[in-house]
Amino acid sequence: MPGQFSANRERLQRDIDALARFGKSGPTAITRLAFTDEDNAAHRYAEELMRKEGLRTRYDAFGNLIGTRAGSEEGAKPVMTGSHIDGPPDGGIYDGVIGVIAGIEACRALTETGMTTRRPIEVVAVRCEHLDRFGVSCLGSRALGGKLKQDDLDRLKDEDGISLRSALKQCGFQPTELASASLRDRAHAWIELHVEQGRVLEDQGKIIGVVTAIAGPTRYKVHVGGKADHSGATPMSIRRDALMGAAEMILDLERLTQETADCVGTVGVIRAFPGAVHTIPGAVEFYVDIRGVRINDKAHLVDTFCQAMEERARGRDLSLKVETFVDEPPVPCTDWVVAELNAICGDLGANFMVMPSGAGHDTQHVAAVADVGMLFIPSAGGIAHTPEEYTSIEDVAYGTEVLAEALARLAD
């Protein structure tokens, strides 16, 4: 790809492999939950990489690691890039790691060409993107976006009863100064490079995705109540089978989602009670995840699915309880940043396309206080969050070179 910056593939692979040592749980698997010893060690290693490249490092009150490449204009707001390096149990080695490693390598590429930018460039390793420890995703970027509050630090606890506040204190951070982590009025722009975690790019034969919007999730727990009875002695005509009712509801979700543009619906957890092979289920719990990149379309899907569940419950004389625990709107990337990324890809002759993101990312929370954009590179087979996730080093380097060009232009 033509361009003034060249990413070193051997160096990129070395850094990816080095970070994969922290929390290693298999040949290509890591378990690196937020604020654990493994996570802290990984951040210290990323800090070491930043310092070797001349970046000035610091941790904010929430523990987000920030490395600054100085600009020539004193007081100019920085262009920021970054992602996360924590991971779920037995997750893969790419995920958010690529965004941090690529940001460091992009700064190396700028330095190797002798470029000094007017604005500073900052590379951020964001804490606690995964929800596996505290049950809520993107906590570090919520802090950057000014969304995380003092009450949240006490309310959110892991399975051992350790609060988020206690975890921060144990790591030496400053939870009482949480508000100081906000990027409001402190960033010129934010760009995140991330693996796609889907297979749109792969299917389309593209290497770069310029992201236009990030889908917002609505998640709820559904409880369906019926009557547990003997499976042999209870005629079909008088049964109040909670699982059969739930099955119809789940199929309704599939049908309604297929009828709604740019939305997806998933049921990933189902529990039937009492859970005996010879007993009609008297109660069922299942969890729903609905996502969409258009707020009105997603809201319509949520409403119509709730109506469909109520109709199924009435038809089978079942009780129904719906508990919403996440309801976030889709987040558009900033128009001028998207336009700039499009122009850069066009000028470079990059093999790219414009696309939405169905997965959530740190960028959607930073967007509350800063102008943002995202770049995707392919995930082989669309696989994510497992040891099988993979992105070729050629694609990582390709994305890094586009990112370097974007940082150079936006910072100059």
C-alpha cells in the first residue's frame, strides 16, 4: 500500500506474542481479567514499550495507561488512539491488544520518518473493557467518557465480593479522583483500531473498515412461569409448559429481527426448572441481547418483541416478567472524523469499505466527550473471544499504516 509510513511486521508480531505471555492459559489463549496480577503485568509491559519509543507515560485515576508523543505546539489538544488489553477467560491474543500495539508502532513509524506533529499523539491502554470480572463492560472508557460515577465503584463487585473501588485501591490508583479521568474538552480526536470480530470484511475481500456507528445493546432477563407437572400423566391439552412458551418467544425474536434492518437478536442463556427429564418445566429464564445501529429500528424491535412475548404468554396461560439490565443507544462516529478517515483511505488507495460495528467498543463511551472514529481490520472467520481468533500480521501491519497516516494528518 502506498504511503509515507511503514509498519515493521516482525516488531508487531514480537509485541503481540510478548503480551500473550501475561495470563497465558493455552497455546493461543489468555485469561486476563481486569486489575488482576496478569492484567497489571501486561500494562506494565505496554508501558515499557511506550517508554522505549520515547512516549511519556502516566496512569489516570482509573488506571488507564496513557503514553504521550510530544507535539510542537504547546497546549494543543492531543489526537488519541488506543484500545484495551484485558481479556475474557480463555480468550484470544488479538482483540483489543491490536489497537494498543498498533498505536505504539504507528508512533515508531512517525519517529522513523523524522516527523514532528503539531499536536501531541497519545496512545491509551484502556482498563476493564470486558465485563467478566465486574459484570459491566467498558469501565475504563466509561471513566474516560465521564460516565462512571462514585456510586458505581461501590456497587460493582466481582464474584469474590471485591468492589471496583477496592480493586482500584489495591492497584494503587485513585478512585476518589475518578472525575479527573474524563477526556471532556481534552482531546482533538480519538481513533480506535480494532479487529472486526465479524466476517464482513473477509466476505467482502476488504482489509480496512471505516466505522460509521457502533450498535447499542438492549439486554434483559425474561422469566416465564407455568406449572410443573408429570411428563407422562399430564395431557398436552391442559399443560402450562413454560419451556414451550419460551421456545415460541425465542423463535419470534429470530423472525422479528430478520424483518428489522441492521438489527440482531440473540438468546445465549436458557434455564428450565425444575430441570428433570420426566417433569414439565414450570419456569424458564432466558437472556436476550438485541443490538442495532439505528435507534428507531432497535426501539421498534424491542417493543414488538415484548408484545410478541406477552401474546405468547397469554395464549398459554403463562406468567411473564421482563427485567432490563442494559439499554444503551447506538453511537454514531463523528461525521468529520469519518470523512477524514474515508479521505485518507482513498488517498492511500487502501482496500477499504464503510461499515457499522455490531459489537460494542471503548469508542462508544469516549464519544460522550470527544470526536471519535474507528478502523477495523479482518478477523479470520469472524471468530472472536476464543483461542481460535486470528488476524494475519499482514493485515495488522496494513491497519497500522493507515492508523499512522490518520494520526499524522489529524495531529498536524
